[in-house]
Amino acid sequence: MAIMGLMDIRQYITTDAKICHGKPCFKGTRILVHTILELLAAGVRQEEILGEKYYPQLTPAHIRAALEYAAKLSEAGELVELPA
């Protein structure tokens, strides 16, 4: 189901074989998208992630782009083996 109002995540996320081994990261940084998703999954609040302790160079839009990216991957149906 497509949801209206989704952002163009390409404004925030990029992949380049020469940066972070081609893993998705935020444009202009070497911050991996999966790092932000792991922090969110671990219960770290968005305000903390964007604060001085973690990544103050990111914005709430970066967090939203990461979540939308994860949703698109899930929708694509790529099967990823989960650890036991």
C-alpha cells in the first residue's frame, strides 16, 4: 500500500561503492543508515540520536528517511536471514 506524503529519500540517503563500501549512508557523511535504525530499535530516542552524544549533524528528516528506507526494503520482500 502506498502512503501519500512520503519524502524523496534520495535527498538524504545515498550509496556509493567508494563510500562505506557501498552501504547506504546519509549524503555528505559516513553515517550508515543501519546504524541509525539499530539505535532506534535499541530504544534510543530521536532527540538523543540528534544530540551531541551521537549525530548532531543529522536532522529529524534524516531519521524519517532512514525509517522510510527500511520500510521500502521490507516491502520489496528481500529475504534476510535473521540470527538464531
